[in-house]
Amino acid sequence: MWVEAILPLEDVDRLIAQFAPLTIALGVGRLHLSEPGRCTLVPDVGLRVACKAKIHWPMLGFDLPVTAHSLSLLLKLEIARVAGAEVLAFELEIEDVDLAGVPGVFDSRITELVNEQLVRKEVGLSWAFASTLTHSFQLPQTIEPADSLDLTVLAGRVKIRKDGIGLAVQFGACVKPRVVGDLPEQ
């Protein structure tokens, strides 16, 4: 059986706003994100959000913040396998940045350096939905000979649409019988 949940764009905007301000450690530096705008869903990829940012990167012994007039961040969503189980993985990538006081030719190099750190530091979040949603429902003793209803996540799919994010989960279901010695007396 498949079950699908859809997170509408309005809820995505609300959740992203709750994350701000957000600081991400980047090796020797850090990225501080604030004032996120409305999200744009990128079909089959993830979501894009424009925000303000400051990049702190030590140079010559000084931790000088560089302010970004604007920063476009892409949050990619995909189903991945981690330790043999499926997870919903979120990967951050800076698409574009306009840094104050920095010549445009350096913007792309700084973006590249920060993206390298985002990948290297494995900043991406993940949700182990398979372990979260797999559950054994214990049945009352009055139901014979069933002991439990077990739901096991078999697979998942994420779908980014223009109006929301969908997560479909495939479950396997089975009823486990009570062990003979566990049956109530008549």
C-alpha cells in the first residue's frame, strides 16, 4: 500500500521562515542566513529561497564578515540510502550570490568555495522516515490469535511540484500471530 502526504507551498514558506536566522559552520568559516523570502518550488529538484546572508571567512588572521545583498539557496530533496535504509535527504547549494564590496568576478569563486564546504561538511539534513514510520501496533489480548499489526516501510518517493512537496511511502503490512503459550485461557 502507498500513502502520500503533501506539504503545500504556504506551509513550506512558514517552515523556512522558522529556521531564520540560521548559521551554518563551514570548516574555518560560517554562513549566516536571514530574512528568507518566499520559496519557489523547483519541480523534481527542490526549493529555492532568496535571503540575506553574511559570510565569515578568516583571511590573514581576521574574521571579516562579507555581507550578501542577496543570496539564492537551493534546497534539493531526494530519497537516498543510508546504512541500508531509505532517508529523505536535503542538500544545500548556493546558486547565486551578490556580495557587497566584492567585485563580481569574485562572487562565483566565493560561491564555489562555500558550496565545497557545504558538501564536505555534509551540512545536509536527512529524515530517516523508514525507521520513523515503521511500527508494530500491539493488539489487545481479546483479539485471537493476532498479536500485532506490523507496518514496515518498503520504499519512498519524493515529488516536488509547483504547488507543494509530496512524499509517498510504500508500506508492507502483516498480522503477527500470538505465540501459542501466550494465548489467554478460556
